[in-house]
Amino acid sequence: MGGLKKKRRIQVVALAAVALLISTALIGYAMRDGINFFRAPSQIIAEPPGPNEVFRIGGLVEEGSIVRGESEQIKFSVTDGGASIPVVYTGVLPDLFTENEGMVGTGRLVDGVFVATEILAKHDETYMPAEVIDALKEQGIYKEPGATPSDS
């Protein structure tokens, strides 16, 4: 009698393990397009992503590049000091979105233009995403907040 209970318990545990494995695989498969990798403009130029790949771009809004089009369409360029990528975004930009400030956008590269579906700007005077800081430091153009020209 005890052998049957033990066998049934092993079957239940094995079935639960298989179900967990299958659900984990399905979740991973479903999220494969939802994982957004961060790239700096220099990385995008060096290794252009595929046309259907959704990713995040980050850098500084290039000075003099903001052009407001019809309705809510905005065009600007993002730079990391080594390269510049044109961006097109339709929507309302964050209040702190300005030239020479950090930003991160989510979208796709279409014919050399980043078509953004979301734009994030720094949320206060000193914050910038760590990935953007790292990309700017790599290009040698990052300045610490509050640094004066004599500090460098």
C-alpha cells in the first residue's frame, strides 16, 4: 500500500516539474521581443540592429537639432560624442527634455532613423541613466554635474 502512495507522489512532483519547465520556456519565448537592449549612437553605427528589433537608445540631445514638425511630431538627433543618430518621435515630450541633456528612447531603427515610441528625459537636474553616463564617458564627453570648466 505504501509503495503506491510513494509512486503517486513521485508522479505528481515530476508532473509539476515538467509544467514549471514548460511555463518558464513559454514565458521566455513570449518576452523575447520585449527585452529592450540599450545602445549608444556609436554602437548603433558600428552594429546596426535589424529593422524589427526594438531597443533603447541613449545619449545627449544634440544642440540645434530639435525640429518641431506638424502636430506632435518632433525630430532631433542623439549623440554620444562619437556618432549621432536622427530620431523621430510623435507625442508629447517630457518637460525636462532639452538640448545637451540626457535622454533615453525606446523604438526601432528604420532606414537610419530611430523611430521612437517612448522618450524619457532625466527627472531632475543631476540624474542621468547610468548606461548613458557610461556611453558618454567612453566617448570622453561626460562632465560630472556641477563641474566647472576648470575642474577638468
